[in-house]
Amino acid sequence: MIGSLDWSTLQQLWWLIVSVVGALFVFLTFVQGGQTLLLTLPENENEKNLMVNSLGRKWELTFTTLVLFGGAFYASFPLFYATSFGGAYWVWLAILFTFIIQAVSFEYRRKPNNFLGQKTYDIFLFINGSVGILLIGAAVGTFFSGSNFTLNDYNLVKWLHPLRGLEAAFSLFNLSFGLFLVFLARTLGALYLANNLEHASLVDRLKKSAFNNLLCLLPFLLYVLISLVLMDGYALDPATGSVVVEGSKYLNNLLQMPLNLILLLAGLVLVVLGVAMNRFTASVRGIWPAGLGTVLTCLAVFFLAGYNNTSFYPSKADVASSLTIYNASSSHYTLTMMSYVALTVPFVLAYIAYVWRQMDSKKLTVEEVTADGKSY
């Protein structure tokens, strides 16, 4: 069946797959969000170690999903990978650096005689959860606001800003998008920890923290949504294959793709519902509706950027260089072969869900962490 799909359908299918991986990554940033709470929320070292060990059980999933997201982009839309990773390399190197220090921190923060000291590693974890997520949000924001590059006839990229991608963080829209993701990650982190830990007073503080961080993300979310509704976008003319500026492009996308609008609204409602469930009831399971809501919201954002003949990586310097899912994709043969491989993904997800359930079958306690000589 896959072999009979035409090239255009495969391109749309792979944008869906990339979007799903990206949405799952954003959900898994509850690890990064939880890391940013370590410097302020715990009242003693036992509570901090309890939080670190809960997050430490999942941090590799976030990192692996980020790598998978980059790999899926590289294989399915190589021209984007070459343009962004080849031109805006400083922002991607900065993001990668924050994830490297995260891995080192989990490994060495409590090792005896480590020369940096535990406090330094805790700060590294905070940097990964704040600066790393902020830069990822700013980079994704350029899917709408555009970047400073041109492509020649041989698809060689020329980046026109000396900061090589870091300039994205100086755009109000991109910065707001990044801060929205930072506070969303903190909200999810508090929800996850509240559900995973057996510690009454700490859980109570986590439930309050999730609510407070939701309030903090709302102004940035509103600014991003209002900006999207009002801003011009870059549209593909299917007849000529050229990209042109279109007024209110993203508003038009929402109106012309009503299911995507429903997806966006449902996702946002589920996030609020999850936080409200934790804050105003005895339940600690708010992470699940909020997590589902996060995935749905992120899917809607990716669909808004790539579908309905929209440039998902517009060039502010040269409109003709803007990338769409059609001019940036791999060949029909490559996408077909990759689609067969992608059929194994549900089995991998099922295995991850099984292992997750086994790890979290019992809530983590201070006593368990203290007794484990190999704890983080």
C-alpha cells in the first residue's frame, strides 16, 4: 500500500511523522522543566535528590527523542537540515551543549570526589531546562517568523546574519515562543513529579508550582497566538511552485483547516484541565490530560507551519529560497523506503510505554533513593 502512494502524499505523511516526534519531545521536556525546579522548590537535600532521581529515570527518553527528531528531519526533509543546521549552526550547537551538560550532570552530580561539586551540576541541569528549551522554542519560532538565509541554484546555503541562528532569540515573537515552552516544561515537570513521588509536603508544593507556572506561560501563549493570527505568512503557489507573502496566512490556515483549529483548542483546554485537576482536587494525575494536551497543541502548531501550501521555513532575505514540505523533501524512493521502516515505530512506542509503566508502578520515596548506592 505504501509503495502505491504518490510523492505529494508521502511528503505530507512525513511531515505528520516529524510533527508527532516533535510533539512527543515537547511533552518529554517535563524532565527539563523539573530540572529548573531543583534550585527553588526542595527544602532539603533529600527532597532534591528525590526529584533528581525521579527525573533521572526519564532524561534519556527526552534526549533520544530530540535526536530522533533531528534524524527524521534529516532523512525526510534534507534541504531543511542542510539549511538550518548548516547555516544556523551556533544556535544548534548551543542547544546540543546544554544537553551534553545535562547528561554529564546526571552521571556525576553525586559521584564522590567530583571536582566541580554537586551545586555546579545542579546549575547545569537548570541551564539545560531553561536556556536549552528557550533556544529550541526560538528556533521553532522561525518556522513562522522566518530566518536570514538564501539558497543558490545548487541549494548551497548562505546565512546572512553573523550570529548564525542565535539572532532568533532576539525576536520578540521567537523569544515569547521560547518562554512559553520553558514555562510549559516547568508546568509539566511539576505535574509529573507530583504524580511520581511519595512525599506529601513536596507534592503539595509541586501542585501549587504547576498552577503558578501555568499562570506565567499564559501571557507568552496569548502573545504568540495573537501574533500568529495577525502576521503575514509565506504561501506556496501550487500552479507555479513559487513562494509568495500572503496576508494573515496562519489565520487563513486555521479557518481553512478547521480540524486543526479544534486540535489546537482541545490541546490547550486539556493542559489547563490537567493543572486544575492537580491544584483544586486531591488527584495527582494531571500530567496525563496535560501531556495529551501538549501533544495535540504541538501537532496543531506543526500542521499550521507546514500544511495548506505553507512554507515551514521561510526566508526573510529571499522569499524564493523559502522551504516547503515539497521542495525540501527527499526523493519518492527514499520516502517510500523510510515509510516501511516507520511501520515499526508503534512497536517501539509500545515497548517504551511498557517499560515506563514498570518503572512507575510504585511511587518513588526518600527511603528508596537513600538506600540505592547508585542513585543520581
